[in-house]
Amino acid sequence: MPSQEQPTDLYPSRQGQERWVERQDPTVYAPKDKVAPVSEQQIREYAENGFMVLEGLFSDTEVQAFQQELKRLLSDDAVKESGETITEPESGDVRSIFRVHKNSPAFSTLAADKRLADLARYILNDDVYIHQSRLNYKPGFRGKEFYWHSDFETWHVEDGMPRMRALSMSITLTENFEHNGPLMLIPGSHRQYAACAGETPDNHFQASLKKQEYGVPSDTQLEDMVKSGGIVTAKCKPGSVIIFDCNIMHGSNGNITPEPRSNVFFVYNAVSNQVVAPFCEQPPRPEYICSREQIKPLAPIIG
């Protein structure tokens, strides 16, 4: 990627103390006269709450194909030994497989699917590329939690994402029940940035992808957010899509049930919002976690 002048840090974090920073970016970038690929009500709710759920966007046949690819990758020893697969800290079970939009033809096609990418282009009002992709397995019985966090806090501090012009899409490959560790979100929490205390340790990504302990909000910040917005659990059937803003506070409980909770996860970033140098005194995270080389906009593919 060509060198860029480092922009002003509009969202400083991990600089010694926690604090609130007002969001300086819109949630929906599309102009009001632009026609959305979903209903106007869904867009309004997304802007207000910071997320939306599209039930049953993909057919049973499509979901079965995604599940087969998930199983294939899980059983591939080369994938597990690639250095791009994260295992659970205690059991050694696969937790996440990264960069699936590059390493799996099926998920590469899915990332560019018109039903997903067109919505990302609309909300961000720009061409988009995949900043990060991964499969999350959260196996039954021993799948560990993902603690509360804002993705943007990490992407900004550790990756150098300048502005809040990105979103995530989680395509559910198994049913998300209330008891198998589904995604939890705090509605409206995307409107303020929870700057965190502490600093970024060396090679933080090696530990944080297993269990995140830095760049997470304090108990007081979480209490304030939940008191204001409450907590919503994204329960949905396989083939549904959870779309959420880069700055919304979210997390999930551990899974001690027999039913795994698996999804494929794509982060769409605006081409105009490509990463720069990290906003911390650390080198960039690896390419498989943060795309920064040879960025190309996704070409639409009809699904």
C-alpha cells in the first residue's frame, strides 16, 4: 500500500484513562434520496440501534453448502497449522479461522454476494473491501466467551482504521439459541466511543484473539451503556445475517450446551477509509487479521 500521511487521531484510546468520546461520523452514510436494498424502517432502526437482523436471507441449500465448507476447513490439518487459525486457550479446539475470503472459494464468493455487499455499499456510501474475515466455531460444551468490546476500538488503535466507516456481517451457519452463546449487543452504544484505559502490549493480537483483556470497556462504562440501552440477544435461524456498526458494544457468553454456534464473519470497510499506521506504539497486526496490501473493491456477484 502506498505511504499515507498519518491523519489526526480522532478516537484516542489506551492512553492511561477511560473516557467517553462523542462519535464524529454518521452511522448511515447514504444520502436520504438513495434507495436502500432493504426497507427504510430497517435502515432507520440500524441508524438508531447500531444493528439489524435479516432473517433467512440465505436458503437451506445455500446454508448446507456453507456448512460443508465449514466442516472441510475444520478437518484440514494444513488450515489448522497455517498460523491463521486460533484455538481455544484451554481445550485446543478451533475458535476462529481467519482470511476465509481469500483462502476459501466458497466464502470468497459469499463475501461479494450482492445481498451482502450491496447493503454494505449503501450504508457506507462507497465501494467496499474486506478488512477482515473469519469463521467463528464456538464449539459445544467448551466454546469460550467473547468479552464485551467495540471492534472499532481495536481496528483503530491496533490496525489504523481512521474513521467509523465500516460494518460487520455475521452469517449464521447454525441456529443461534438463547443458550448457546449468541451475539449480544447494547442498542445505541455505537453513538459514543468508549476510550479504554491501559496500553497495548507487544504482540497483543496473539493473546487477544483467544481472550481479549486490553481494549475492553470498564465495568462502569458497561453499566452506563446497559442502563441506557439494555441488552439485545440476536437469536436467529441458520442463513440469517446480523449486520452491526463497527462501534457498537457487543460480546457473547460461553457455550456449555451440546449445540455449536458457528458463523462466517465479514468486515466491510469503505475504500476511502483504508487503514494507515496503527494509532499506538506497535507495528501493524498481520495481514490475515487486517487487510492493508493490494486493496481492491469487491466486484458485485449475483447470489
